[in-house]
Amino acid sequence: MTRVVREIPNANPGQVTALDAIVIGAGFSGLYQLLCLRDRLGLSVKVFEAGAGVGGTWYWNRYPGARCDSESHSYCYSFSDELMREWEWSERYPGPPEILRYLNFVADRFDLKRDIRFNTRVTSAHYDAPENCWLVTTDTGEQFTTQFLITAVGCLSTANIPNIPGLNTFQGRWHHTGQWPHEGVDFSGKRVGQVGTGSTGIQAAPVIAETAAHLTVFQRTANYSVPARNGPLSGEFQQYVKNNTAEIRRIMHSTPNGHPFTISDRLALETSPAERLAIYEAAWEKGGLQFRGTFRDLLMDKAANDTAATFLCDKIRAIVKDPKTAAMLADIDHPYAAKRPPIDTHYFETFNRENVTLVDVKATPIEAVTPAGIRTKNAEYPLDIIVFATGFDAMTGALLRMDIRGRDGLSLADVWSAGPRNYLGLQVAGFPNLFTVTGPGSPSVLCNMPVAIEQHVEWITECIRHMRQRGLRRIETNDAVMDSWVSRVNAAAAATLLPQAKHSWYLGANVPGKPRVFMPYAGGMAHYRKICADVAERNYEGFVLSA
């Protein structure tokens, strides 16, 4: 419906659309949040999506080699057994086209698109206390009011484009992997420079090298990687998934990482060297993130972690034929899995190709982009195309890109100037009725994302149901509770080896000027789920609910 708004500051004269809830983003989070609020609670809801279609991360990330690193049968919604049985994945690790087909299937199955505004970016959201509503403005100039505002903007959705001198002078073409042209990029016969060797770079390099005349990979931080062993799913496995949906969901909900496998209880240092090697070899051959589950103490004990790190570095040296190149790739400065552990398809083998060169920019930093290519401290590399695989302004970037202002004009950017602060990763003091899905302070990026998404969406939905049943119109946390939660997030990280990865985007270290704060909650998804359930059971302890 529409109503005339005269009393709300900053509202344009005339009419604005009034809604019960607005959701920002139409990826996994936004689609499910729309379904829950509209179909389960009967609210008037609109989703605003900057892209031309559903998909979120997968709408924008279409770079060569892009793939999910969660196994397909778990990288999907699990709230419905029927839905899990209806869809059949073709590969162990799906790529963007298949994931987009899946999300469109879900959107069409539940008739979600009729309540999504595509090609519409939210530019600002300002809270009006007397009216207890949010005034939301889009880049189309339209304005909306809503009681509840839910950000489903994704943790990895704001491209981190490096500020390298001379980039605007480059006479070739450059692309960031997180903003990839939907028509694709033809590397045939081109001299390509790839900047970055994180998860994205590890996926992209082998595919680019197949057609490029020459690929130069600029590496600052060497990384571990385990073979994905991707391949088609057998009919037998697909039937197993259909027959065991409840068990798959139970495992995902009971494990720290939200994946459909458990982490072994055995300890690396209490296992004989021969047996430990055999376990690592078997996990290497099986491939995927399950390598992380070989021993319980890998992320808690540096000596235990060293056994995995040594094994993986030995694998790199065995695969890469040139000893100098192998040494650069194995010169890894952080514990295994202290950064999200990549999985790959022939990444290290790519450096055995004659048309691939590795440049260590930790030793010889990039100084500038020139009209003809990239210049480091001791050489210039002529290039036709530059690919920036430099990741994202993770977890906070998409939220801070919007002008979000809470009570008394309080800016979210100011509240988070020293790093993100919130309660349960769900709400920020001074911002009533604003919820963040899988934001900082929640497990999110440390686990299988759909599991984290469903938990957040369902908690938010039940919270709003609770409020409406009791005639309550406002929910917010306070600074003391928020500070206590931030302390718990810090303590959970400190109990692990995760903060030892000094260049990790978990710490915001990939973005110049960003506060160095460990952002996700590292206490495990299952434990976090219980914390949130207990909070709700205790009448939403830590929140103030009012009429």
C-alpha cells in the first residue's frame, strides 16, 4: 500500500510505499527470508536486489573456474525434505550456472520473484524513532517505509579493487573476479596478469592458463590447497541424498562447520607418524574440505597443525617441477586452515606449464600499473588483460556501502569505525528492528553458508512472530550486551590458530585502512545455534522488546 508521508525527516514529498518488512539482497539469504516472512507470517515484504536476477554472490561471481567449495548436496536449502528430493545436482562441486539454475528453481517454485525488485540498489536506510519505521531510499529515487529491515547482502559481495598507482592508465582491459562480465572474457592469445592467489585465484589460474598465450601470477601470500576431486555425481549417490535428507540435515546442524561430515575425535599428536601420514594421504586422495576433518586438534594446537602443513607443503614440492617456483608456492606464513582452506583443480600443476610464470610480490612488490602492464620493484611485465583476484571487503563492506543511520542519526559506519560490534551477529545497539543475516559476530564464513543462513533467517522469523503475537513493535540490543558478545567472539577466536593468519580477510587485512578485528564467531555453528536458541527461550535475553 501507499501513504502520504509528511512527518518523516528526509522523506521526499508525496507518496512512499509502506511495508512490514524490507529485505536487501536476493541471494540464498534474501530468498529464504522473503519466503519465511511473506508465506509463514503473512507480512507485506519486498526484496531489493542490485542485480538483474536472483543469485547474490553467484550472480556476480562468474569468473573462470568459479566453483562452490561446499559439496553440492549440502550447498542448498535443507528446510524442506521435499525440496531436497526434487533437485538433483550434477557435480560434487557445482559452478555458478548450476547454482543459479537451482536458485531460480527455488524462486519460481515458491513464486518469490513477484516480490523482488531487480536492478534496484538500496542507497540509504534511516530510522525514524517517533514513527518506529525505517525510511529506505533506492538508486531509482523511490522511497519506502518499513517496520523491519533485514540485510541479506552477503559476506563476500563487495569487490576489493586494489588502489594501485596508474591503473587508470592501463591500455588493456582489467577485471575483478567479483564483478565478472556476464558475457565472459576471451583470453585466447593474450598476455594475462593475475593478481592474487587466494581461493578465487587458485580456481581461476588453471582455466585462464588453458587459453592464454601467457599467464603471469602475482603472489603476495602463498596458500595451501587440497585437490577438489570434482566430478559428476552418480545416480547411486543422488538416491542416497534423497533417502537420507533428515540425516544429512542432522549432521550439518550438529557439526562446528555445518558440513555433512564430522570432524574426527582423534588427535594428530597422539597418532603415530605412519598412521597419521596414511590418514593424510587418504584425505588428499578423497579431496575437498574434509581434509580439515582428519584430526580434532588441527586448529587448536600449532604442533598438530604443523603435521598437516608439512604434509601439504611436501605435496606442493612433489607436484611443481621447478624447485624455485615450488619453494615460492610452499613458503606459507600461516597455519593450515587459519584462512578458509582452498580446494582446487590442478592449481599447482598449472605452474608446470611453459606459458605460466609465478612472481613473488612479497619479495618484489608491485609498484604501479603502467599503460603496458604491471611494474614490480625489479621488472615490468607486458600484459593485455589484468585479472584482480583480490577478494572482497568481507562481512562489513556491503553494509557500510549503504548509508545506514539508526536512532538520533547514529551512523553504522561510526559505530563500526574500530571494527564491527553487535549482538549475536544479528543486531546493533541504536538500530531498532534492523537485523543482519550472517553478519560479523556470527559463524557465517567459517562454515557451510546455507546452514548459517537458514539458522539466522529462522531465528529472525520466529523473533518477529513472537513480537507480533504479543503486540510488540520494537526490538533492539544495548551497548553493554553488544560489548559482551564482542568479547566472546574475540575469546572464541583466541582459542584457535585463526588469528595467526595475519593476511586473512577474516581480520580485514586485505583492505587498506580497515580495522584489524577478527570478525566471524569461531565457536562453531552447533554451539552458536544453541546460544541463539537459549537467548530466544529466555524471552530474548539481551534484547529490549517494547510496544
